[in-house]
Amino acid sequence: MNSTEMMERFRRFASADLFLTSPNRMHQVSEVLLKTSTVRIILMRYECRAEGLDVDVEVSLPSLPETSDSVSLRNAIDSIITTLEYLKRLTSIGFGLEILQEEGLLIASAVLSRDTKEDVFKALEPPD
């Protein structure tokens, strides 16, 4: 999914009437915007907050190979560096960073407005 598609899905979720239909009113609704083998982007809306959506980017670091083959090890290190550069890019546009050690996840979080510009979604595009 490219940045334009992510932005369109984000805006549809941001403007949807999610809290009007149920008599047992929900207080929070979430949706997975994007999921890859190492990245999951989750959107959350809260009934009590009209503006702004929470965005959590869950990132798992690639595993090291079980072999000590230098090519495999170098590829794994390159993959880890690419993942860390992705997280650094997210922090440079205002995302906070948290580590969940038990789950082995790094989470970048931010609150984005409904009219967030496409350059933010470009930064959210995970590495290949």
C-alpha cells in the first residue's frame, strides 16, 4: 500500500460515523491500516475526542540468522539497520518511541489530525 492509499484509508476512518449506531456505545474503535511481516500500523479513535486519531506503529526487529554464515549475518544486520532507520524517520516527524520488551516490539506513537498531509504517510511507508 502506498502513501496515497494509506492517507485515503486514514481519512475514511477519521470521518466515519463510528459511535452513532449502537445503544451500548463504544468508547474506542481501532482499525489496522497496514500489516507486513515486521510492521503493523493501527489507527484508534476515541468517542470523547472529536479531533485527532492515535496512530501506533508496531515494529518487530528482524531475527538474527541461526547460522554464522557471513553473508546471512550481513543481510540480517542490514535489515535491522533499515528497520531502525524507519523508526528514526518516524521520530523525526514527531512520533514517540516505546519498547515492549516482553513482546519484543518497538512502538512509535503519535496523534494525527484528520487532515494530516501526505508527507507523513510517505514517512509511514515501511521499508521493503
